[in-house]
Amino acid sequence: MALGESDLRRIGDYVKTNMYGWLVEVAPQVVAGPQILERIERIEQELVAQRQEFVAQRHELKAQRALMETRFKAVDVRFEDMNKRFEDMNRRFSGMQWLVGGGFVFLGLLMTVYDLIA
């Protein structure tokens, strides 16, 4: 039995009107396609937002590291200045130590000479 054009149209209309009900019976999750697409779209948007936040955090960390490095360099300069000051003070104390020692030697010589004369 051959189907005519009008028979095929009637079958097509019947299938179109009942397709949604059949799909809900067989696979309800397939019918919820638009909802799934919306959820996928929201998930993609959330992933993009998280990626942007991650990139922003990386840039912030780089800026903090650069700031820390500048602070460490400043501290190094301060330590170098302190070392120079300590070296200068050490030189001064050494000079004073020689002066005091020389003074005692000179006084000892004067006392010895005085003892011999007197």
C-alpha cells in the first residue's frame, strides 16, 4: 500500500502534536533542553568570572611581590649604612685606644725619669 502526500501530511501533523508528550514519557531530561542550555550558559559565565578573578589575583600578587622587593632593597641599603657607621666608630675607638695607650706609656716614662732624677 503506497502512502499519498495527504497521508504523509496527516501523519506528520499527528507526530508533531504528540511528540512533546512522548518525549516527556520516555526521557524527561531531554525535554528540559532549554533549561540545561541556560544552566550551561550560567556555568560558563561563572567560569569566565572565576578566571578573571584568578587573573586579577595573580596581578595583585605580582604587585605585592614587587612592593616587597622594593622594601627589602630599602632595608638592605639601611643595613649597609649601619655597617658603614659601625666601621667608622670602630676606627675612632681604635684611634682613641692607641692615644690612651700612648698616654699611659708617656706617663710611665715620665714617672721613671722623675724617679731617676729625684
